[in-house]
Amino acid sequence: MYFPTSVARQLSTVPALPNVSTEPILCLTPSARKSLFCTLTKDGIAVWRVRPFAILAYLARTHTSLLEHGENRAVSWSTDGTRIVIQTEASYLVLISVQYRPEESPYSTPPLGSGSQRSFLPGPGEALPFQSIVLNFEGVIRVDGTLLSVSPRKHYIIFSTKNPPSVQRIPWPVTQESELYGNGGGKEYGYENWVLNENDFPWLVDPDVVVSDISWFRGTNVESWITSDGRAYFVQLTENAYSETNASHTDMDELGVSLNDHHPGHGKEDSDSTQIHPTSLWQGTCIHNIEVPKWVQKRRRVDPEDEGANGSGYEQPRRAVKVAVNAKFSLVAVGTRCGCVEYTDLPSHHTATPKPHSLEIPHSYRSNERGSVCAMEWSSDGYVLAVGWEHGWAVWSVAGRCLAWGFGPEDQVDADRFQDAFMNGIQELFWVSGNLELVVLARSSPNRPDGQLFTIPFAKSAATGQHAPDNSQYAFLQMDDRVLVYRGTDQPDMSVINPESDVWQHVKIPQPYLATNWPVRYATISPDGRLIAIAGRRGLCHYSSTSGRWKLFTDELQEQAFVVKGGLLWFHHVLIAAVEVSKSWQIRLYSRDLELSNKNVLHRELLSSPVAVLSLVDNSLLVYTLDNTLLHYLIVPTEDTIKLHLCGSITFEGIIANPNAVRVLSWMIPTAQKQLGDPAIDLSVATVLMMVGGQLVLLKPRKSGDQEVQYDMQILANRIEFCWIHLRGIGSLENSLWGFDGRGMRVWLNALTIEAPAPEDSSEVREDVQESVNIPLDFYPLSVLMDKGIIIGAEHETTTRSNLPFVTFRHATSSHLFLHHILRFHLAAGQVREAVSLAAHYQHLVFFAHALEILLHTVVESEERAGDAELPAVIEFLDHFDAALDVVVGCARKTEMSRWRTLFDIVGNPKELFETCLASGRLRTAGSYLIVLQSLEQLDGHDDALRLLRSAVAATDWQLCRELLRFLSSIDGGGAALKEALAQPFMQVPGLVA
């Protein structure tokens, strides 16, 4: 769903200050909100703003400080963004406070004439005023025992040491003693030290280790430890008197993480303090285990940083070096020393230990030289993972599809001029807010001393922000300043399958809106593809392709007064928006025909909880809220307006554990209820479809003895990225479910009748329901064109030129016919009538015969493995269509001759098929059968060719005549057949031979 586009932008990393040397950047770290980030050199730190990219503050350490405390090594932000911690080579912590001064600006605009000023328009997100930042040294902390990793929090700093192997906590320096105490008077943020041992940390697989990396993940409220033996753990610190956001049991429970809490590690009392610290407990579970040879287990494993000095150190290739947590899909990615990236489901109370899945990189001549993983980060929506190696980079989807990669320029370039150093390796990276830019820090830049920092622009599917049915029906992409709409559905059939056709419409987002409300959070398109709406940081605006115009709020105060949260949908010309206004939640209806204004709101529906997902099925609006309630509204037009009528609601408490994880919502109503039933009771009979994280789930209603509606949950599949449901009908595709799992499209036909096999043991977890059809794809799907029988998608392309010092990215449109896959399913089941009924809807397409030819060719090629059960049904099916004779001979000419006998034993004698074509006037098809007859040595001399030539002359098909004469010349090297043909009376047409 993500594709790099255009060219990467290189940022100058040298501050515009006097006497500042150009030093290589050691690391790159964003703040928790990612509105700021900092870059670290060996003697200084710079704080940047993201939009526009500019340095707001720079702080250099003195020569004396460098000598006493060591050069900079790593940097971390506190979780609230008010402090920065620098880790030095000499095991010191340098504390820096970040002071925000919104009334001051770090830059001043030079005086320009009035005419010049009008030409400078702010870009996306650049209209907000610059905010001055002041960095101040707060102090230096010496850490005994070799400092390994640092993880600052809001009220304290957690760090690990090597000798002794321990994890320690110290509070931030405070100016008032009251900040150290809570309401009960007990000291909350004192110093604590936990020494790793078998008694206090029994959940460690090997307690004889040190913690080499501590990472805290915003939004997930969990942290990970990587130990020196290469294992990775989820850990949690809980306390009786104080619990920060990352230290509560409920946070881990929402993620479904199971922690081994028996005999957890206890906090130690500070001997110098007269107050008793709260009892603190470490709980943890291993998420990445490795097998260690027995000869290594007999002695303490050498620390990774000491292995270079000790040649006997054991190098485990699966040693974990980076961990990234995806809370939205309950997934964790682990990067290893050998360069592999493994996906693992979060450990759960209800399932066995999950097995890791290793990601595969597409073939590249340098992919085997990628080196160790250096950086990893999930996008905020959880759909993609960016990975940086020592010698390359890649972006993977959540199900394991590699969407983009680079391991150096693929073609020859001028090495002395080439500037895109990130193509040769990435040291650090992070996603900018909105996930449309990836900021990367190259490992080195040989051609520019300050050329390490780049931003790579991306295009992404609008379904990543809002997985509405219409966003899935159309290939609809977002970029930083525009949206792209696939218009192939409005083009001739051949334009759809032609990869060179330019069928993307670029719609620029209005600059005044985007400058102040970047990034775009929601984008939606109407069912007919003519209306578009977007919502950014505040407000919304919409576009009509008919008029080519956008409509924005005329009153900026009204625009800034609300935030769209939950999504946008089009119902004909009415825009439905779920909004938050002054900590209250509403559903608003706006008309495309009226100006955007509060007085023109057609309807306001007040809600008691924020909206998680909106969905529209016919005239039914489905609203799923964060209090785990599904609301059903009917959209009721009146004479002068349009309103929402609440039909019913139902709670999914106890069924859906985490409402925030719900990404897709729809339902399927039985045919009888759809045609004759009261819409007000649809909710009690509808089968609800949801995507919860990566799980595709069906909720089937049943009534208990007291007529109360209850739901049985059926998990169809796991790790699904893209989902679409076809409710209205083309034959057997009505009520079909389509889901992409990273490898192919999985199709469940008639999802209303899906029944899962009952597990043998009631305690066992139900396995996935086997799909009806699996369609392998070599690109990423964006939409299913149901009326054309085609899946549309995209794949990335990287281009290098010898005369350019950079690489260019683009996404190429790809397509795949799905019709033959569905037809084969029916024919394999002996459902010839259903197959004929389905195919009849597509026989008007230009490429219909080609789809049938693919079907026949696939079955013939697989006959040796599957027997001849399918082929008779396929031939019976083909006989219902006029193109059958063309399909058979076209398949034969593309199939090995060894399989012809199997084919024609069922189809019939090719000589009889030739006669049938000749008698019915299908002369070109008959010409193709001539080649088959000649290969099978069934030609009656030259008579068959001469009879066909006579008919071609009579039909004035001169192209066919030329081909037949060439055929006669090829089968008779002496030329006698050609002379005989030219001597025929029907060839004596004036000017024919000439």
C-alpha cells in the first residue's frame, strides 16, 4: 500500500552558525510526537522541525566537557519532549532541557517588496509559525559499571549497565522537593537498582546476561529489552504507589500480551534514603528466542562489543539487534545480526508460543550483502515496516510483502557524483507524521560531508487511513499534496490491461487548507468516483471532478473548531463526517451543493462515544464507537433536507477486546430480509464483517431463548491487509469476500454460508477457514474491478541514469485477470451451470476469449498432476460460447505437443474442428488449425490449405492469403505446393500476385 515516488530530498545538516565544523551525524532520534527530531554529532546536538525541515536550536559541548565526559555516542528524548539525554563514550549522561518559546522565532524573513512576498506560498504544514527552542545544559550524571542503553521517561531515566549487569532508575533533577512526592507523601521517583539474577528475573531464559538495549514504544505502552545473548523480551515495570503510562497491567492486557509474572524482580531500597520506596516489580516474556550450542552454554557468552577482541566469541546469526512493535496488528518485528527480519505475533494467554516468520527480500544482486539490521520502525497506521541495513533498505507490508527496496544503484552511475548515499545503507530512520515521508540517516556520504540526511516521499493507499468500501473499490492513492484516482474503469477494456496506459488522475489539494491542516488523515471517494473529500489536522474540504473545484470553509474559525475522527463517507451528494467538537462527538451531514458552513449542516447526530469506524451499505449507515457499540442508522431523505434515523444498536462487549483495532466494518443481509424485511430489524439478522487488526472476522447472529441477539465469532483468516466485500451481484460473486494476505488474494464465495470445521478439542483455537479461491499476485492489489474481471495494483520501480546523481522512484500500474480463477473453482466442483452464468456477465469484454484461453491452458498444464477430472468440465463449459474453437486452438499453440493428445481426445479430432471453422466462415481460426494438423501430420496433402485459400480469396482477406502462401512454402521446400496454389483458377485475380 506504500510506494516511494519522485526523488529523495537531501537536507543540509550544517547549522547556519559561525565556526561550526562539519562533523558526521552519529544518530537521529524523533520526539514522541514526531513534530521535532534531533541529530547528534560527536560534539554537538541540533533540534529540527519537521515542517518545514529546519534547525531550530543547536548546542555544542565545550572542549573541556568532551575531555572530561567523553564524546557523544547516542541521544534520546523524554516521553513528554521536554528533556534530552546524551550518552557519552565515557559512560556519562548529559542532561539537556528543552524550553519552548512560541512568542519568539528563530528565523526572521528578510524585507521584500509586496510583489515578491506574494510569490512565497507555504507548502504542506508550513503555514504554522516557527517556534523558538532553547537548549540548556541541566547536568551530567556519571554511571559506574559501563553504561549500555538509556531510555528516558517523563519522570525518570531507565538505563542498563554491564558491570554489574543491572537495570537502574534515577529521577530527573527537580527544582522543588514537592515534585518528588505524591499525594500520600511517599517518595515516588527515587533511585532504584535491579541486578539481573535467576531469583529476581526467573523469566529470563539465561539470567547470565546484560541488557544491551531498552526501547519504549509510544502508543503501545510496552517496552522491550534485548539482552547480550541475542534474545528479546517484552517487559513491564509495575509499582504500588506510582504507575506511569507504560506500567499498568491493563496496557499489556489490551495488547493481549501474556507476561510471566511469577517471582518478578523487586525494587531495592536505597540505603541512603530514610524513606521506603514503593515495591516495584519487573514482569517479562521472551518474544525472540534463539538456540545456543551446548559448548557455548557451558561458559558465559561473550558480550557483542567484546567479540572483536576475543576470537572465541560465539556469533549467533539470529541474535536480535532491533525490535519494533505494531500494536494495531498485534505484531512484533525483530531485526537480527545476520540481516534477517522476523515477524512474530504478540504472545497471548490463549495461544501457544507463536512461530516467527522470516521476511524474504526480492531478488537483487546485492541483497545478500545487506549486513546487520541497523534501524526499524512501523508506520503509525501499522501497515508498513521500514528497515535499514548496513548496506541497504526496504519497506515491507504488515503481511510480509516487500513493497520497495534498495541495495545500491542497480545500473552504472558516476560514483564521484552520486549523492543518494542512503541507497548504500541506513543508520537511523523514522516516519514523519502522516506516513508520507521517511526520514533516513545514511551511514556515510563520501561525496558530501553533510549529505547524510534524506527524506524519501511516498504515495499510499487511502485505505490505510480509512478502509471504507469505496476506497477499496477504487485505486485511490494519497501523496503529500495531492490524491491520485485510477480512472481505468472509465476507459476501454484494453486500456485497463495495458501497463503503459496513463489512467491516473492527479487532484491537487488546495494550498490554503493543506498549509495549515497538514497532514491529511482521511481521504474518501464516492461510489461513482466523482466526489472526493479529505480531512487533515482540522476541518475538511471536498472536490467534484465534474466541476474540477474544491470547496473549503469560508470561515476559518469554523474550520478550526472541529476535528474529523472516525472517517468520511459519501452518500450520493451528501458527505457524512464523524467529528469531535469541544470534547463531544457528532455525525454531521454536508451537501456538496451548498457552501461549507455550520449553518448549512443538513443534520447533526450526537454520540456518547468517539467513532472508530464508519461504513455505508446501501442506505444504512453503520457506526462503530469506541465503547464497543454498533449503531445502525437509516439515511432518510425528506423534502428539504436529509436525516439519520436510529434503528438499533448492539454491544460487542466480550466479543471485541480492543475497539481501537477494528479497521473494517460491513454486513451481509439474507436475501429474504433484503427484499421483504423491515430495515429497522436488519441489525438482528445481519452477518457482521469486521477486520480486527489483521484478522478477518464474521459475527453471525443467533437468538437465545429470551429472543436476545447474540453473536458467534468466526475468524476467516489472519494477517489480512486488504479486504473488500461484493454485496451486489455478478453471479456467484454476490456476497463474496476478498482479502489480500501479502502473497495472494483469498476469495470466499457466498460468505453468508461459510461454516468453519468444528475443532476436535473444544479448547483448541479454530483454524482459518479455507478460502474458495486463492489468486497469487506478483504486485500489490489496490482495487478489484468487478465488472471487468480484473485486479488492479501497483509495484515500485527505481530508475538510475548515468548522467544524474540521484535515483528516481515511481509506481507502475499492474493488472491480473481473476475470472479464470473463479471459473476453475466452479468447474472443479462440477458446477458448470454456475460457471456459465458467471461467464455470461463478462463475454462482452475484449479480453474474454483470452481469459478462457488462460483457463484451458492452466487446466491442460496441470492434468498430469490432477488427472483428467477437470478438463471434460472445462470443455463442456467452453461449448456454451462462440469463442470455444478459437480458445482451443490458441491454447494448443501455446502448449507443448506432448499434451495435445490429452486435449484433443476430449475436445475432438482437430480435422473435424478445422472443417467446422471452414464451414462457419471462421477462416483465421481454420488457419490456426492448419498448423495443428500439419504438426500432427493429419493434412490431406495440400487440399485443406487450398480450400482455405479459396475461401480467403472469396472473402478478400488478403492478410490471411499471404499467411497461407507462406505456410505452403514452409511445408514444401521444393516450392511445388506454392506453384500449385498460384496456378489455381481462383488465384487469377488481377493484381493479386503482383
